[in-house]
Amino acid sequence: MKNNKKEMTMEDLARMMQKEFLSIKGEFGKVHKRFDKMDSRFDNFEKEIKRLRQDFEDLKLRQDQAAYGFEIKDIEKRLQKIELKIGIKAANA
């Protein structure tokens, strides 16, 4: 039985290693592109969350202003009743 194995030289080993390293480099390139896409998506999420927070703050401000307006109307009605009871003419009547 003959042994048909070729003896591996340092150059053969170097070529094999280079081929594998290039293959790994290509795979890392794909992973890098995916991370870039994820970064972009996270940036978009962050912008959207900031926009939603601002919208929420605007709504809270409007609600506070609306509540304040209702409180003023209620106070005006109560003041008018008091003015009527004590005989003072209301300023807007």
C-alpha cells in the first residue's frame, strides 16, 4: 500500500491560513454591516422616543392649562354668588 499524501510545506500552510483568515474577515464584514443596521435602528428608536416624550409634555401642558381654565370659571361662579349675597354688583354683570 502506497502513501499518496503530499508533504505539506510552510508555503502550503501559509496559503491555507491566509484563505481561512480572509474567509473570517468576510464574515466579520457581514456582522459589522448588521451592527451598523442595528445602530441605525436604535438611533431611530431614540429619536422616536424623544418625539413621543415631547408630545406627552405638550399634552400635559395643555391638560394643565385646561384644568386651570376650569378652575378659574368655577372660582368666577363662586365669586358671583358671594357678590350677589352681600349685595355687590359683579364687575362683568
